Amino acid sequence: MSQHATLTTLREINASVVLEAIRADPPISRAEVSRRTGMTKPTVANALDLLVSAGLVRQAQPPGEMHYGAVYFEPVRSLAHVLALDIGTRFVRGALCDLSGTMLARHDERIDDSRPATILRAAVAVRDALAPDTGGGIELVAAGVPGVVDPEEGVIRQSNRPALEGMAIRAGLEDALGVPAEVETDANLAVIGEHALGAGRGVADFAFLSIGAGVGAGLILGDRAHRGHRGAAGEVDDPAPGEDELPDSPSGDALMNLARAWIATSLRDGDTVLRLDATPEAIFAAASQGDGLASAIVAEEARRIALRIATISRVVDVELVVLGGGIGLACESILPQINAALAGMLRHPPDVGISALGNAPVLTGGLAHGTRLLRESVATRRISAAAKISATAKAAGTAKAATTGSGVEGR
């Protein structure tokens, strides 16, 4: 590598470090950047010149009045946007953010089935509904899907919705939306979302247990998402081949199968307000009103949830388990029962809490994950291009000075 190339690379590295310092706490002065990065003020000034020419940062209004003439800088956030998608049972939910990672807009598109063509049409509808709200283009899609995604091929290998199994989801989204796509198991994006802005913020080791029509878990270990060798980490409710579900599954489908059997028996005796068409919401509501059968069903659900939490804790010893999904969000009233069941299963049970992000942990995680990736690619691309322009201009100026100094122009 030439000395020129080495100096250019070093300048780009310095610019990347300075950019991260500015992103971490804007607006920020040149002197403060120097203090936080340990770089000399001339090195910081050089890096700032490159970042400004790359369009990545700009001068900002100083905070307050006591700035003594210092120049402050902030990142330019509107250069590119991330579209996050949560492919659910009844909706394809979407959210949009710029490089700040802040959700700018959201749109939910209802779906009637889980066929690949339906999913892709809904994704396009979400994009079309959100795109007008941006000043710049969407450059990346981050999607959460209900199933295990092959990390190399971007294909859904298993799902609680048979129509999705075998779908080349990454390639399908890229073709339909015209931009690169990152695809993750929805529980993985949910745990990233809880780690970034939810109940798991600041917790180094925790799990997100999603309980809805199906059950899945996402893991944060050592402050990093743990996906496993094939992307299947957290599949705590995955039945053996040929089986429909594990015994004692807390999934919505298993819960309703149990409930209908118990309701059918109790109806003969007239001991409950529940009917055979009861929903999970109706069962939890009846339990809160003291209905004996509903209370028994909910107590059994608490035990089943505790079993899945114990399975996770015995292997990775997490500090916290966050419950989400349609049923998980309804479990706040039965947390004491879940904790009591756990106390009988584990010597050192984890804390158990409810998602702080409502029905948006997958979208929040998609935005956080996508923003991190897009920031890196946009910064690398723009810094490199600006450095090349600067180096070319400098080389041209040096050559012109040398030619002028030799008297060639005067001949």
C-alpha cells in the first residue's frame, strides 16, 4: 500500500470516529469532540472538513447561550431512510425512520392470508403509504418474519404458517421494493427493539418471549443479539418433525384448544360465563371478574409460560424475560402466578416483565437494526468518495505548483 493510500485511509478512519462522537451527543463542539475522542484539535478539524464535504455533518446552533463563540456540529439525518416491516398474522406493519433511528411514520396494512404474493403486495402498499413522508429515499428494508430465516439464503425454513415455509423472503422483498433487504426472525428484531428502547434497555442478558398464535424467543447475550448457527436460537416451542405442537405449549392456538375442551365440559354444568367461541381476550377478562373456569385456564397458561421461561433460563441464565405478543401483553395481571410457578422450577428465576413497546417491538428493532447498518454503509460510501475528491484536488494542486515552479508555463 502506498503512503498516499495509507494517509487517505487514516483520514477516513479518523472521520468515522469523529462522526460517531457527533452522532452520540449532538450538537457538539470541535473542542468537545477532541476531548471525547482523544484526537488533537487539528486532526479533528481535518476530519470535520471531510465530514462536511461528504454531507454527513453540518454546523449547528449552539445549545444555550454560554458557548463563547465555539462552533458546534450535528449529523445530517435525512440522507437516507430505513423501512421496517413486521409481517404478522393479520397485518403487515411498517415504520419509517431516517438516520437518527427515530420513527417518523407508521402504517399497518391488513392481510387476509399468509401467501407469499399477499405478503409482498402488502409490503409494497406499506412502502407506498410511507414513502411520501420522506425527504430522501428508502435505502434499506429490515423485516421481521414469523419463522426461522436461513441467514445465508434469506429463505424461511420453518414457520407456524405453512404458506410461508420455503419462501425466499429476502429476494422477494428486494425485487418488490427495489432496495436491499435484511430479514430476521420477528423475535430477534423484537429483542433488539426492547434492548434499544424498551424494557431490556441497559440489560446485558435477557430474552424476549413472544406469545401469540405461536411462540418464539429472541436473545440478547453480552449486549448482542444471539441468533444461533442457523438462525434458530430461541425456538423454545418448536415441535418434533411430524408433530403439531409441544406438550404444554402456551401458544394462542394451544390455549384455545385447551379452553374449548374445558368450556365444553363446564357448559353442561353451567359453571362459567365463557362460551365455545370465547377469545383469549374474553378468557382473561372473565378471569379478572372472578369466573372460576376462566381463572383455571389462565392459571394453566401461567404455568405453561413459566415452563418456557425455565427452559431458556436453564441454558443461558438471563437476568430478565420480557413478554410480548398478543397473549404476552395480556399477562401483566398473571405475573404473580408466573413468578410463583417459576419459583418452583428454578433456584434463581429471572425477573419477568411486559414489553414496554406494545405491538411495536419488531418495528422498533427493525428500525434500530436497519439504522445501524445504513449508517455504516452511508458513512463509508460518502467518506470514501469525499476523501478521493479531496486527494485528487490536492494532487492536482501539487502538480500545478510543481509545473509553475519549474517555469514550464512560461516557455
